[in-house]
Amino acid sequence: MTIYRRPESSRYVVEVRWQGLPRLKFSTGTTSKSRAGAMERTLHALRDAGRFDVLRLGERKLRLADVHEDYQRDPAALQQRVATVASPVLGPLVDAWLAWLESPAALSSRTRRPFSPRTAYRYRESWQRLFRVLAKGRDATLADITKGFIAEFREARRRRGQQAPPSIGTCARCRRFVAGARRSASLPFRL
């Protein structure tokens, strides 16, 4: 591990090389060498704890200073920060999935035939219902769709006197999508 300053900057950089991981380089965002050393120790602790997910995300999407603060104060907050960063935005994800669903190349895993236009229509309608009630709408993330949210959604529809089958269908379709999206790291979709 190396702590150094670039000639054009007053901030320290931490560079780490560990067997089994690519070289990682983090800006500390600080001009204090002792604080940079503390951040280096945090990286060691994360590696020793097996938190390679944080290390990989940290290089691209998380600030080392934020990771260090969360790790020192509240590891649960670090987990929440990682989940927020790692969770994709639903709007574009659902659009890509619906486009795939409507393409003739998409085959149902159960019937081995293309999906019917009615199936794609029902999925589109189900997602539109959910986007209307999500606080962030289409900008909501995959992490925002929780079991608690689905239960509240169903209960709200029941209280309004709306029929159960569309609500149950909506929830089931969306749960299948969310479960598949969490399992699948690559697109196009295979849920």
C-alpha cells in the first residue's frame, strides 16, 4: 500500500495492490497524511472482513472519505450506502426489460415460445401502477421495492376497494422482476 500526493494536487492518494484484486487507487480528499493513513487502515480492515464489494464500488462510485466515516461510526450505514449506490434506477431498467419482453427473440422459460402481446401489456400496466405510487416514480431504485412497500401497496388498493386480482397480479409480476433483476448482473434479461 502506498500513500502519496500527486504533483498537481495537495490531496493524498491511497494505492493498494492485493493478490486476487486489481490495483485499486483512491483519492482521500484530504491534505492530512494522518487522516489518509487512517483511511488506509480502513481499507485493510475492509479487506480483512471480506468486504470486496465495498472496495470495488469504492474505486468507481463511493468516496473513500465517506466509506471511512461510515465504517468508523456505523457499519450499518456503510451497508446502506453500498446498497444505494449498487441499486440501479428502475425506469430505464424496466424499459429495457419491456423492450426485450416484446421482441420476438424473447422466449418464455416455461412455454419456450415468444411472450404474447397481452403479457407484455399487463407487465407494462403493472409497472405504471407502481411508478405512480413510488415516491420517486421512475427514478426509484431497485432497493426501493421492498416486501414492505409491496405489502403497503396491496393494502392501499384493498382500502380503496379496488379489485384484488389486478393488485395481486401487479405485485406478483413486479416481485418476479425484482427478484430476477437482483439475481441477474447482466442484461438483456433472463428472469
